[in-house]
Amino acid sequence: MEELHDVRLSVNGHTHEIRVPARRLLSDALRHDLRLTGTHVGCEHGVCGACTILVDGAPTRACLMFAVSAQGSEITTVEGLTRPDGSLGPVQQAFMECHGLQCGFCTPGFLTTITAGLRDNPTPTHDEARDMVAGNLCRCTGYQNIVKAVERAAEIAGEEAAS
Amino acid sequence: MTTKLMGQKVQRVEDQRFLRGNGRYVDDVAVEGGTLHAAVLRSPHAHARILDIDVEAVLDLEGVHAVFTWDDLASCTPQMAEPLPLLIPHPALTHGRTQYALAKDEVNYVGEAIAFVVADDRYIAEDAVGRIRVDYEFLPPVVGIDAARAATSLVHDDVPGNIGARLEQNVGDAPAAIAQAPHRLELDLTVERSACMPMEGRGTVARWDPDLNRLQLWTSTQSSTGVRAAVAVKMGLDLGQVDVITPDVGGGFGVKINHPWPEELLVPMAAKALGRTVKFTEDRREHFISSAHERGQVQHIEVGFDDDGRLLGLDVEFWHDHGAYTPYGLIVPIITSTQLLGPYKPQNYKVVFESLYTNTVIVTPYRGAGRPQGCYAMERTMDAIAAYLGKDRAEVRAVNFIQPDEFPYDQGLIFQDGRELEYDSGDYPAMLEKTKALVGWDEFPAFKAEMAAQGRQVGIGLACYVEGTGVGPYEGAHVHIETSGKVKVATGLTTQGQGHATVFAQLVADELGVKFEDVEVVTGDTRRMPYAVGTFASRAAVMSGSAIHLAAKRAKEKALKIAAEALEADEKDLQIVDGVVSVKGSPGTSIDLGTVSVLSNPLRYAFDEASKAATQFSVGDPGKPPVPEDDEPGLEGKDFYSPERATFASGMHAVIVETDPETAEITILKYAVVHDCGHLINPMIVEGQIHGGVAQGVGGALYERMAYDESGQLLNASFMDFLMPYVTEVPDGIDIDHLETPSPLNPLGIKGAGEAGVIPSAAVFAAAIEDAEGTLHPGMGITAMPISPSELYALRQSHDGKNS
């Protein structure tokens, strides 16, 4: 029998207690134990970025981290990017307006990555907008509209900050 | 009047759930506890006989529920132990072979399924797979087209020469025409393997309901109805006992049209045997070694032409690597051999291909499905003719174009659907003009000189294609106007990110006269529309779009008939705007569609205010039957669309690249696309499809290849080593222009758009690189794609060595 560990995960402001083996990936724990299936697994070796979540604010591949290692960290998944009133956050809104997604599978990883990217650099240049998404794979969009969405999200967030 | 939504950049309704993390992909189904998880033991060898499989050590493992090998399959049904179906038979496929759901006696590629384990979770299932012991007797692997042709070893003992099929088609007498032509050229070309690589791999979930005696299956497929039929046959169930639901699909690009995958049979078999929900979700390595690849071909071309570059005869022979088995028949090489002709009139054409077995992953369509290879063959030939004659490459193309007044144009060949290759419409000269303007073709020589003065070398390439889209046999649609006025639409083909829920709702809103927000579209659910074919060959908009348009029309006709009676008006005087039927010119006289729906269904029982109005003491002429003869209750419309033949979209791409004279680094400076898919339903979505296709084309031309070693091991079966483009590899901006030549074959005048973006990539990059290299390395032909900087560097060395 595999040894199980009690882990307390803090995700999108809620605390969850789970018992998992040491080898359980954080991506699997989020998806299967917490049923937060918005975080997607595309490669399980940290290249595609679909499973990117924010761990204490930093974009992190959930497939390269064990659930037990996440104890004590604040995790944000795509489900946590929606505003408290249920409307879309600025990055989500920009993706919708710019047609930044097609099949939607890689999208959660882009949304979390860009959310952190714009927090660190709220007014990216065009080249910086491209750099911001250069670590995530998308097979549908050819990235053209994703880059536009980064720029539009910065605009939306900027307008909101100004108002 | 409501604005027509056809042609509008309508934002996608599906985005709301995707952006919130509420998409429902197959691995998101049945996440509740109690679901069992499967893992597959796959062959580590490319070619071997299986002497013994020992599963003893697996059964001791806590959390393991079952392990299956081929020996166990017959206990489900005899047919489960038979080979998988050969989906598309063809008379020329004389030696078709398919694998078993689990290998019987022999394995023919690294990745072939041998044993299937079901356990409490995937981790334990993989532990169990690791404990299975298999004794193999190694057989010599056949890897690559050269080895297959040499046939020193055979993939299948009973397939001589490794030749699965040989198919020849002739129009006129090409060899004779070439022999008499003033000018002749020969080309030898190769294209390597790549693969679709959707971000979501394959996955299947099955639940057997003993109370209903019924199977529910969720699978990440491009054909729900195909999987349903295959599963029913293999499991010995009636079709009516099997429901297949395709949830959100994380990309397909062709690979998910092949079915049934072994796991699509093994999962429901295990679910029924164990009485538990069973899930299989492949990992990325499994996707590389056990789904499907495409593109690998070797081509030999002979062409005869006149002083203007006009084709007089074209003789093409090619060898197509179809991998270890042929479940999808000859579709890919047939498409290459026919669509090769593009927008041109070859006068005399001969094409012959051999489809060859190798000990590698099977080959089934990948976006473009053989067209990229055909376009590459034709366009490299056009470039070679232009170079030989010292003519402008665009001019040589233009003299060979089918002219706008020549449509419908019959190429005299049989296409992939068994029908004549007859182009319905197009305007290639106009398209060429647009393309030249968009990329700056005429200004390019000045730019090239300017760059050369700075020590930089740039090149331009052009490639043209014609794509048969919207092949049959049919699609259907069901439109139901509910008593709330909401419109529920179902079509059977599946969705992998194309935005069907949006574009189909646009069509319904336009035809019915209802609000876009009131239309809800369901795809790929056999409970809602059991008759369907699938999503491939850029056919969804053409096929289901047309069917939905027709079904909406029927629902509208019925609504107008009922409303006319209720309003005591003539049907011809009625209009429907925003879901309200009114008499034109007297808006006060109106009835909303929800009420019409109530009236369409005479009731005995009332359960709310709306249904009260439809009960037998409230409505109807006592002198007539409540439901008129030849009619049905309910405000619904159902129809099917089945065209005589495919509709032919077309396009031209042009690219400007820079190659570093020292390092051979290849940089894209400009990428231009002119595309004609007839009337656009939603330009935003069409352009998104083009963007994605171009990016995949960049990958296929410059980065992606399947690196098999001589023993048949795939050395780059991960995203670390198989180089798919990130944003850093794709052009920063793609210039797009449209031409809209409507198709006469369907009511909307539309043509398919899904695959187009990827078709000319190998051709256009080869042309541009060759052009860029021409100054320093004159006469150096680019004949093998993809091409990396190191390969370009090596090519320079060998070319300059030979010519020094």
C-alpha cells in the first residue's frame, strides 16, 4: 500500500485537505482530487505550458510539481481569474475579443501566464507581448491573435486602473 | 430588420466556458471517485514476434482490477479478437492490413498495443504495465521509404515488396507528350513525416448502464457516429444500445478521424466487463508512438513544356509511406495524386503511386491530407520550369491557369470520394494579382538588391493550390424551436475548435429570424443526431452548415404556416424578426415563435401557462384532426445535405525569407495569403483557421520531423525534441486577403477553409529559400523538406563542392 500524505492546498482563495501519495502530480491533484479541470495537461514534461498555474503569483508548470510540494502555497488556476462578480477578467475578456483561442485546450496556461506577465509589466511593447507568451504552445491559432490579446488585455487593465 | 449575421465577425459563444476553465474535454468527464483508469503496454520493438506474455506479477498489485491481452478479447465477442476495421476499402488496396486491438503474435511498430491494464488510478495502472513480461523474437525492421522499396525485409510476410497498393491514373498520354515537348525536366523530391499533434491527445471514457442495458461512450474523436458503429459491431451490441458523445476536443487536425483506436474498443469492453466507469487518457509519448503521422513521400516528376512554360505533359511517380497498417485506406496518396494539379491544366497527366508498408506508426490524414505533398510536387515543378526558361515564376503559373470562364472544369481524374475531380468555381488570375500586390512581388527585385547591398540575402516564394472541400456523403441537422422561443440545433459531426456553435448559430439566426443569443448548437452527440459522417476534409461548414440552413428553412416554413392560421393572414405576408412573426406593414399583428411552438403541439395536459394555451379545449378546429395529416407535432425542422461532389476552394501563399550567408539561419520577413473559400460565414474564424494552418506549415517546412532510427525507434517522441513552433517561430503578422467566388453546389455558396493554411507551406518555403540562396549558390535546388539551418548549410557545402 502506498503511503499517503495529508496536504492542505490553498487554491483560488479556498483551502482543500487531500490525502495523496507523494508521487501525485499537482496537475492531477487539482484536476482529479479537487475537480478543478480547467488546468489542462498537454505533455506532462513541462514544455507545452497548458498546465501553467500561479504558485504564490509565479507561473509554474503544475505537471512538474508534486501536490505535496504545494503545501503552504497560494495557488491560482484559470478558474480563479474570473472576477468575483462572475464576469471575465481582463485577460479572459481580451482573448474573447481578439479570438485568441480555438480549441481552448492550451488557453488556461496562456491566461495564467499573461496574468502574471501583465502584473510585472502592465504596458508591454509589441515585442514584449510576444516574449510574454513565448513559453507556451498553441497548435490552433498560430499565436497571431494571442499576441493581440496580450496587448488588448493591457489596454483593458489600463483603462480600468485609470477609471 | 435584423442585420444578417452571415459574413460578420461574430464573437464566439463557446469562449465563455473555455475562458473560465469550464470546458468539458474527455479527461474532464467522470472525474468523480470510482472511475477506473487504464494504461497500455506498448511494443518497445519495431518488428518482433510475441512468444509469450506473462501478466502474473500484475494481478498481485493492489488497485489493479483487470489486465487484458489478445487472448482475452474473444471472451467479449469473437469479432473483438479480429483485426480492426479497414475503414475505407479501395480496389487498388490489394494488400490492406489492420492491427488487432491488442497485438496477436506479432508487433509491427514501436507503440503497438499489447496489453491493457485497468486500475484505481493511472499511476497504479502504469506500475502494472511495467510488471508485464513479454518474450520477443526480433524481426528485421523496415524503416523509411528506401528500405520499404528495397524490400530486403518485409513488414508483413504475405505482402510482397511491402506494397499495399499501386494506383495509376491517366489523362491523355503524358509520356508521349513529354517526349515530343520542346523542353523537358526531371525532379526528385522528398517530404518527411510530421504529425497533427493536437494539444489534447486521444482519450475515451465508457460507462455501461446495466439498468438501461446501454453503453455511454465519451471520446475525443472527429467522428462520433463512426465510433458508435464500430463499437456496436465489435461489442455485439445494437446500434441503439450505444451512445457516443464527443465533448470539447482539444484539437484534432485529422488524427482523430481514424477510428476505432484500440482503446476506443478496450475501454468500453472493460467498462462492461467490470461494471465500472473506465477512462483512458493517453500521455504525450503515447500520442507520438501510437496515434498517427503523415506526409512522408518520395516523388519523381517528369515534365514537358513549351517556350512559354505551358505544360504539355506531366508524369508523376511517388512512393507513399503509410506505416505498419492501412486502416484509413488510400485517402492520403489519392489526394496527393489528384490535388497535385492545383489551379493548372496539365494537358496530359499520368500519375502512379505505391503505398508502402514500414515498421512505423500508421499514416492517416493530417491537415491538408496529402495536398501539401502534391502542392510541393507541382509548385517545385513550376519553379523549375521558370528557372529553366529564365522566366518570372508568376508568369509561368499564369499561362497554365484554368480560366474563370472554364468552370466547371473536369480534370478527368477520380477524387478521394470516388467522384470526378470537377472544379466548381474559382478565379485564379484574379487571385494571383491580389497575391502579387499583397506580398509586393513586382517590387521584390529592388528590395532584394537593396538587401544584397547590405550583405543580406533574401528570397521570395509563391505557391498556389486548389483544395477539394466539403466531400460527402452527407450531413444532417435538426432544428427545434422550443415553447420558450429558444432554438436548439443539433448536427452530428464533431467540433475541435472551429467555432461551430457560433457559425452554425449565425446561419440559424439569419434563416429563422431569431436572435443569435437564442440559438444553441450541439455537435457530435449521437443521441441528438444519429446520422452523420464526421469533421474532416474542411467539410463542416459546407456540409453541416448547408444542412442546418435547410433544416432551419423547414422549421421556418412550418412556423409561418401555423402563424398564418393563428393570425388569419397569408403566409407570404409574414416576416420573422427577432423571434416574432408579424404581418409585414402591420407590426401589431404578431405572434412570437414560442407561442407558435405551443400551437404546433396540441396537448391534453397543461403544466404551465404556455401549455395551457395548447390544450384541447383551447385550440384547434373541432372539424379537423388536431395534428394535420402529413404533419407532426412540434415546431421542428430536419434536413440533410448531400452534394453531388466536393466544392473546390483555392489559395495562394507568398513568403519572403532571409537566409544568413554564414550560419544558414532562416528568417521569415513577410507572409501573405490570399484565400478563396466562397462566401465567408465568419471572417474572424476563417482568418483564425488560416493563422493556425500557416503556423503548422511553418513547423512542417522548417522544424518538424519524425526522427526514426534504423531500428524503428522514434528518437524525438516528446515536445522537447519534436520542434513545434512557439510564437518565436511564426511570422509576426500574416497578411490575408480574400476572394469570394461562391460555390454553385450549396445554398450558401460556401467552400471549406480548415486545412488551406497548411497546404502550400513546404512548396512556398522551398521556393523562397532557393531564391534567397540563388546568388551565392546558383543552381542549388531545394528538393528535401523540411529544411533546417544545418541541413541548408550542409546542402551549400555539397553543392559548392560539386560545382567548384
